[in-house]
Amino acid sequence: MDFTCGRKYSFLAFSANQLRDRSAWFFAEDGKINVLQIIGWMGKFTNRNIAKRAARMGQCFSSTYATVEVPSEQVNMHLPDIKRNGYDFSDGIGKITPDLAMEVAQKLKLDLNPPCAYQIRYAGCKGVVSCWPEEGDRIRLSLRTSMIKFFSHHTTLEICSWTRFQPGFLNRQIITLLSTLGVPDEVFWGMQNSMVSKLDKVLVDTDAAFEVVISSCGEQGHTPAIMLSAGFKPQTEPHLRGMLTCVRASQLWGLREKSRIFIHSGRWLMGVLDELGVLEQGQCFIQVSNPSLQNCFLKHGSRFAETKKNFEVIKGLVVIAKNPCLHPGDIRILEAVDAPGLHHLYDCLVFPQKGERPHTNEASGSDLDGDLYFVTWEEALIPPSKKSSQPMQYDPDEPRELNRQVTHKDIIEFFSKNMVNEHLGSICNAHVVHSDLSEHGASDEKCIHLAELAAIAVDFPKTGKIVSMPAQLKPKLYPDFMGKEEFQSYKSNKILGRLYRYIKDAYDKDVSESSELNFGASDINYDADLEITGSADYITDAWAKKCSYDGQLIGLLKQYKVKREEEVVTGQIWSMPKYASKKLGDLKEKLGHSYGSLRKEFRQLFENMDSEFEQLNEDEKNKLYERKASAWYQVTYHPEWVQKKLEFQKPDGDEGVVMLSFAWIAADYLARIKVRHQGTENLDFAKPVNSLVRYLADRI
């Protein structure tokens, strides 16, 4: 315990992410409530293994969204696990009925594109539930024994994450393993060159810009994609220019720091189970969605109500991997097949329940409780052998149990021990060095040993077993692409070194230019096309909403030390300080959640109208929404309002920087106004960037 500002703070618990970051929750005891009372309220923890007890408590501190109450009589807690040869093929996976899944989607405002699987927390259970039809027994949620971690009375279904379109990117570990398995260097070289070529065109070529944001930016790319499709140009629209600049800077940063090469024929997918048993060993089912801007207009009335199901069933050989992946056998080559009974599952990777060993376990010892898998069906990335290498054995030691109850002091000592003995990062770095130095790559004996050590380190939160770095494996010098400026380095002649040196100069130049691109009042072009009759009725309210939104967004920028709003709204964050690099992924995720909540809040405020609104027909409703969107645009872009906002910001020391993202919360309605004003003449509808204009022009 510790005293801060006169208050006594006692150690409470930590989540799995916090354990990696060496952070924890402390509670300021006030004489009425203490730490042990809180733990008692959380649930009944009976495990006598310290690591597992800590992990069970940490489950309560996962970042989740509370959705709907599911009474215990609607839950089957005894769905049988599928076990064979000492393996659990269904470890961490359960089922949810379509109607309950839709209720959850509605709570999360995902009902326009509902997910087919969710990573959940419920009454001491954790894992994933995927959609399967109700079996007529009024059971809506079916959980397996492997999902039950402790007993709790809490019956709110909490959601950690869900299936969705997630673009595929390579990274250094995957490239190292694929290279070791015989994929030629020229494949990676060509893919990076193609990616850089497109990024270099995003500010001058509308077609290239549209392809980049729609295919590689996920849901956050929808706003710039709508703007490009509606006819806005980065040369004249500053917020669009800012977003595209951030996309370019962020993706170049990813290439330099992590070799994050975009793969068009690839995705990151959540793993689920084939509950029907139709897939054989060595097979999988993959159905991916492709982004459709039409689905952003589903609420605009009956003429827009048909959801575009832009799905593609993948067939043929695929490569899958799960991070961290250090052993050549962590790359699994499976056959993706079509299975009509699984067509309700999309944006996930469906594994078979048949076979000698689960393919999930073969891939870095993973399971089905929420792990994401890199998947590619790009033929050039399939190793020449067309077969998986022998997988590593991921059999964790039996956890050591005490002959007494675990105490809170045991948990604190476990946390302290982890702080001193956390070596996963250094083991992975050593693996990079030795695979780069050896002609055998990741198949080198030293690399295999390091892969085994990494597997033990990954399981520390479950087993409590400490692993240390052998002195003979500790690197004495590092390849240039690792950027270890404080250590002696050498010029790497392998593919990662070549990729790094090609991108380094372009990245340094781009960051210098991008960091200076903040917009002042003189940079803001006001588009009179977006000023329409009747918008004046909403100006006063729009100004109040903008002031509130900007204040909260500026708070996020300062809290996370991000330079520009366009980074946050696109999710393409590159300017966080380097000292935060160890937990950059977690910080970006938290910032994304925070901004996502902020944007949803103000989109809801935009959609809120007076009580008489519901009596109007669809066209009348859309007309009022267009007027409101116009007002939001005017208070953001009109010179008089820009000047007023700058004067308003001066007390906070933020003068000189104009915030523009507020207007584009209503990008769909601004697009309608723009399309109606400029028409469709001289447009080539064969181009993907123009497909939305044609769709809107036929309906507005």
C-alpha cells in the first residue's frame, strides 16, 4: 500500500494487458470499503495456483462494453468440450443465438453490419461465442466448461471485441518465418514497393487514395472514402488532405518500424469452431466481407434499406499465423473450402473439430478464446512446399498449486516477480537477431531454443513459471532495421534489412512534412455548395455541440500526446512519443475506443430531433438532416465561425489550430448535398471511387 496526497491506496488487481505493461489497479480505502470486500463482490475465486488466481481476478478488469442482461435460465453452462488426444478442440468457444446476437449488436450500435461472433465476459466465464440457430430449448447463450474460470452472480453480457473487417498486414515475425520457409525475397520487395507507390499518390490521385483508405484502413477509412466518392478533392478540402496525409505517414511508419506490408488478399480474423463437424483435419472455412460505402446510408430510408452483402468465400491454400510466432511450425498451411452450412459465419476463421491436434494449438499454442489470426490466400506467400512444417509442442507445465488458499499477499508478490523477470520482449528481440545472422533463418538451433523460451514466457500469466535469457543467446550487436541506436549495429543483408533501408529515407522526409501540416484560418477553403436553405435554424445548436466536441477531442490529443486530430479520426496514429513504444498497440486501442465513444455520442446528438420529427416521411426527414449537417459544416468551416472558434480557444493556449472533424460526423448527409449539387456528368462509373455517386444519384 502507499499514501498519495494523504490517501491510502491498496493494491487491488491487474488485467492481462496491465501485467505486460507492469501496471495495476490500486484502490483508495476510506474505512467503509476495502480491497478484500471488492474482491469478494467480484466473484468467488477458489484456485490454489497463484498465477491462475491472479488471471481470474484480472478477468474483471478487461476493457469491455456492458450490453444486455442474460438471466441464468437462458444460459447453458454445460456445453460439452470436444477433447481428443489430450487436446481441447473447443477451448474457449461457445454459442449465441441470432436474436441475442442482434440485441448485443443494437446495444453496440453495430446492427447495420452485425458481427457473427463476440469475445465475451459473463458471470466468471471468458471466451468467444459465435452465432448458431436456437435449438428450441429457450437457451440463448451456451458456454463450455473450458470457458468457466470462476463463479460470479453477474449476469450482464460484457463484450471485449467482435468480428469485423480487419485488413491484413505482414510483420517482421511473419516475414522471417515465410522467408525461412522459402518464400522469395522478391515477393516481399514487390509488395512493399507497390504499397509505397500507392501511398505516394494519395494526395494527387483520387483513385489511388480511394483504394488505400477503403482497403487498408478498416472502418475508420469510411469517412475519407465517402468524401472522395462524393467529389471532394484533397487539393481543396483540408480535412480530407489531413486524413490522407496521416494515412500515408502512419503506414510508412509501420513499414519502417515493423515491416507492416499491406496484403490485399489477407485479413486478421478471430478464430471460431465448426460446430457442425463438416470440416476435416487440414481444412478451414473463411468468408470475408469487402467494405461497402452503401451500408453507411442504410438509415436514410427504404430506398437505402437493402444491405449490400459483399461477401467472398475463400477457396484454396491459405497461410495462417498467430502472434507471437517464432517457430517455423507456427506458420500453418490449410485448405480453405466452401461449406454451405457455415455461410452465416463471416470475417472469422472457422477451424475444424476433427483431427489429431487442434490447428489453433499448432499455431503458437493458441486457442479459441479471442485470439486473432493472420490469414492470407495470396498465392505468392504460400511456401513452395505447400505443406506445414512440424509444429512445436506447446504443452505448458502443470501449474503448481499451494496446499492452502491463495492470499492477497501472494498476488502482490506474483506481480512484483513479473516486473523483475519479464523477458518476453528480450527473447523475441534475440530471435530477430539470430534469425537474421543465420543462413538457416528461424530454423537455426538458437532460434528454435528461443521460440521454446518465448512459449514459456507467454504462459507466465497462467503458470507463474519464470524464464530467463541464457547469456550465450543475448545479442552483442543488432541489425540496423531494429533501430537500436544505443547498441552496436550492423547492416543486415537479409530481406528485413533491405526493406528497412528502402523505406527509411522516405519515412523521415514524410514525417517532417506531416508534423508541420496543422491548419490555420487561412488554409480553410469554405465550400459554398454545402450551405443550403434552412440550415440557419440549426446554427446555434451546432455551435454549442462543436465547442463541446472540440474540447473533448483536444483532451484526448493531449492525454495521448498525439499531434493531430486526423490521426485519431482515421485510427492512423504515428506521432505518439517513442518512449511509449512498448505499449503503443494498447495505447492506440484505448485511444480508438475513447474516440469511437465520442464520435458515437455526437452522431447520436446529430440524429436526435424534436418529437414531431417521427411524423414526417423519409424525404422530409432527410431534408432536415441535410440542413442540420449543413449547419455543422458552417460552424466548422465558415471564416466567421473559424475566427470565433480560434478566439474561443485562446485561453487554453490552442490558438492557431483549426479543428475540422466535427462537420464530418455527418459525412453521409454532406455527401448527399455535394452529389446533388454537382451532378453525375462526365463521371466514369466503371471506377470504384464513383460507384457511390451513382448509388446516391439514383436515390436522392
